[in-house]
Amino acid sequence: MTNAVLTVVSKYKQARHEIVTFLKGWVRLEAFWHSFCSVPFAGFRPEEPKHMITRNLIKTSQKKLHLVGACAVGIFTAAVSQAGEATPSKEVVPPAPVPPPVTSAITGDAGVTFVSKYFSRGIVQEDQGVIAQPYADLYFRLYEGDGFINKVTLNIGLWSSIHSHKLPTVDGGSSTSEAWYEFDYTGGFSVTFAKYLTATLSYFEFISPADNFNTARSINMNLAFDDSSFLGAFALHPHFTVLGELNAPGFAGLDSGGWYYEIGIAPGFAAGPVTFSFPLTVGLGDDNFYAGETYGYFSGGVSAAVPLAFIPESYGSWTVSASALYYNLGDSTALVNHGESDDFVFGGTLGVTF
């Protein structure tokens, strides 16, 4: 639109300059004519009187002036038309709204934890040497909405425990993977409903590549409640877990066909870049899982996690954490732990989420 206005103004100035130049020349010509007519020449006899000649000259000047004005109007109109053709006016259209960024439907985590002792549901598995426990999980978001069911996720997980201390095999022979004490894989679904509750149903299989125990299988059900919207910084993040063992050569408890129940909370807070958590867990079982005992263990402690901000976000969110846990064991689990009912476990984790 600005180019059109500039073009019109330029054409108008050009036409005005031509009209002014023409009129100035005409005035000079008229002045010359008057001076010419006022000097008599020998033998010259004008056919009309001087005043008639002047009147006709004025009429002729007026006609020509009208013609020049009409030409100026035509030039101005043509200039506007040409400017409009050169830069056609366009309807102002508001910019389209920017769509929200697309988030990936696949997330996950991976890392490795080093612990001083390995307890599984209160039952000691290893208490010597270096114990490294790498893990990896993938989460596939299948559905997300605002109804009663808020989110549905497919979960796949891998977990291992690798030991420097060699343990005897089940059949007393040798193993080609002596350090690989345990390999677990799991798959299941998580459903978030009523905005604050998440139920997870998973299948677990526990394998020993080093042949230190027989394969065990189980179904795991977990219910978690997100109370951060109600308690804020004092949220407890409670959960309840039920594990039922399936028919398999091995078992996760102290006997086959057992049921395990877990109740826990994990309050925490952030202090600058450090996030503190205080997990408290109670493990209970039926007669089969804890060999005639209901109480399996209690654990409580603290963990502190610090983000590794120097790693670019394009490589995921990296954290390093340290933890210390106290264990109080029941009678049957204490027997497995060399008769010790109280114990401590220290650990450190390097992990990434994406």
C-alpha cells in the first residue's frame, strides 16, 4: 500500500510541474502579444480592433486552461490506476495461531545403580563385592484425555544385577555368565484415572543367567495416588502393591505360590538444585511368601538427587543421586541375613530420563 501512495504522489507532482511550466510560458506569450499589438507598423491595418483581439485571446486562453486542467485530471486518474495495478491492495488477514509443540508419545529412562547390599522385598540376595544394577524402561502413551480415564500407557522394562562375587549355581556346576546374577523383564499397562490415581498391572519374570536360582514369574499390581495437588510440598505420594507368584520352577519369596503386599510413602522436597526424598516401605506376605511369617521388613531412609545441568537437554535429563536405607527384618528374613535383623544399604545412581 505504501508503494501505491508514493507512485500517485510522484505522478501528481510531475503533472503539476508540467501545468505550471505551460502557464508560465503562456503568460510570457500573452505579454509579448500585448506589446506587439501596441506598436503600429507601416502599412499594417488589423482587421479587428485591439480590444477585440485581446478579448479573443483571453477566451482562447481560458479554453486551453480548461483543456490543460482536464489533462491533469486524466494524468492523476491514470497514475492512481497504474499504482493500483502495480501494487494491488490486499485484505489484512490475521496470522494463524501457532500450534502447540508436538510432544513425543514415547518416553523412558535408563541408568545404573551401585549398592552395598542387594535386598529384594526384604530378602538378602548378595552382600559381598561390587553390585551393579543397570536398568532401562520405555513408556508408550496410548491415550490421553480429560475424561474419567486420563491416560493409558504401555510399559516395558529391563533390570539386571551384576555381581563381582561369584555364587554357586543351582545344580552345583559352572556358568558362562557367573557375574550376571539376575535379569528381569517386565511388561504391562498403566491407567491414570480420576486425575490422581494410577493403576499398573505388570508381568514379571526373574531369570538368573548365572544359574544361581530357578526362573520365577509373577503378576504385579500397583496403585499410586498423586496427592501433590492437595498437600503441595507436604505430599506423601503413597502407593500400594500386590505381587502374586505364578507357577514356575523358582519363586520370588521364601516359598512357592506366595502373595506379597507392600505399602509405602515417599515425601520429599527441593532445596535449590537438590531434590530430597524420604521413602518409607513396609513389606508383608502370606505364609508361603515369608515362610510362615506375615511381617517381612520395614525400610526407611533418604535419597538426594542433583541434575547434571552441564549436559545438553537434547541428550535427556541426567541426574546423579545417593541414598542410604535402614532395614528392619522380620524373623524369617533375618535368618536369611545371617541372623541380623537390622541392616543398612548405601547406594548411588547415574540415570537419564527422556
